[in-house]
Amino acid sequence: MTSLRPLGSSDLHVFPVALGGNVFGWTADEAQSFAVLDAYAAAGGNFVDSADVYSAWAEGNEGGESETVIGRWLASRGNRSDIVVATKVGAHPRFKGLSATTIKAGAEESLRRLGTDHIDLYYTHFDDESVPVEEIVTALDQLVKDGKVRAVAASNISPERLRASLDFAEAEGLARYVALQPHYNLVSRDTYEGPLLETVEQAGLSAVPYYGLAAGFLTGKYRPGKTVESARAYRAAALAETERGQAVLSALDTVAEAHGAELATVALAWLAARPTVAAPIASARTVEQLPALVAAADLKLTEAELALLTEASAS
């Protein structure tokens, strides 16, 4: 059985691959979403990532669709205590920003949609620099004190604001961020590696990277000159034409062949082996896409393979 990993200083322990919920209620309908969630749980997965804004960008949606699907699944399966549910506040069309009022109201709406009395991991989705970190941290701490949130985390935040938030929480004895959700993968390392990673490492946080497969590019189905029909194809197709993208695909091909593994499995295993990373996030629209993702939890790459991938992705 795959070992669960601790999440920062919290008492949460998570499967080494988190299941992204951004597709639920968007490119995966409720029946497909339930099937993917069932398959993930059956494989030992316990860490489901969502946000209140998923998927407000889709025609006919208003935000909260993903949380609603997850909530219905939890209720129908009776497995709430087995699943670490992560969601986010700050980007929903009706709850934008991170004022104390917005955080409180956004949390209540997320709890309602999820059909639960607590959120295991609650992120600020995008930092709101118009609000002092003191107000944000205090509002999150109140949710923890009220038993509505078990642990708090941040996403899309500068190293300076992250450090200030941690310092204030520590000085005042308030709930402190235990994790960071950065944009981080084999073809996008610059945003996280550097001051942000250093802050996370120094503070003992865990990283839970999003876009772990670079919008599908690291599955290997996007190659130079090849057309793929997908809601996110334009991003991945552009990467296929870059020197770094091609170098990474070549390295992934080599390592995947050595293990008889899918490229996606290798890409996630590299990410899971990086310093500070507890669990990369990856989404599956269908059950067929899931095995390659969860297999990363058990794939151990050699030092030479890790070095090959790291070097290719630095080109």
C-alpha cells in the first residue's frame, strides 16, 4: 500500500498524487466525475482538490459546480472521513478577493456545496494585496477556531507576502499556513524554484503543485505538428514547439520506456520527488486517464533518471 505523506505541520496525511477537481461539472459530467472519484479512492487516493470558482468560466456555470459534485459524491459514498478535501476562496464571481467578510462568506458557501461541516485544507486562491496579511490570517484563524477548517494554505502568492503571513501567524499564535499550491511542473519551474521554494522549505511547508502535467502537455500526446482536440489544447500545443518542451518530451520518452510507464506517470513522479513537494495535482476527465496518474505514487525514479529530467527541463 502506498504510504501517505504528511502535509506540512498539520495532522493531515495525503496520497502522493492529489486529484484535481477542476474538470468536475465542466468537461466531466456528474456520472463521469463520480466514476473518476470512485476509481481514485479505490486506488488508495484520499486527496481531492477543488475551488469555489470551478468552473465559473464554462458557459451556463456560475462557480461551485466542482464542489457540488464532490459533495454529492461524498454523501452518496458515505466516505467523508476518508477523504482530505481541499478547496479555495477568493476567485468566485460573487466572492472575489480576501477581505475577512469575503473569506467567511466564501467558506460558508463552500461548506454548503460540499455538504460537510468542515474543510480539511482551505487555500487563499490568489493573493489580494489590497488586504493586509493580518486581516487574511486572522479571518482564516477564526475558521479554524470555529472548527470549520482543519488547516490553511496559500496559492499564487509572492515570497514576501507568504513570509509576512507566516511571521504574523507565528507572532500572534494564529493558524499558520501548512502548504503552498504553486504553478510547478517539468516545463514551468521558474515561478516556484527560487525565493518561493526557499520560503516554503525554511518554514516547513508542503508544496502541492498545480498544472502538474502542464495542461496535458506532459502526457506526451502533444507533439510538434500534431493536432489534438481538447479544451486546453492551445496551451499544450504551444509548448510542443519550444526547445525546452521537445527536450523534456525526449527525456520523458527515455525514462518511460525504461519503466514501461506512461509519460504522465514519469512527469508526476519527478515532481513528487522534488524538494518540499507532498503531492502534485493532476486531473482526470475519464476513468481511463486515471491509472497513469495514480501510478506515479509508486514509481521510484533513479538518481540518474531524475537528473536527466531535471537537466532537460532546464534547457
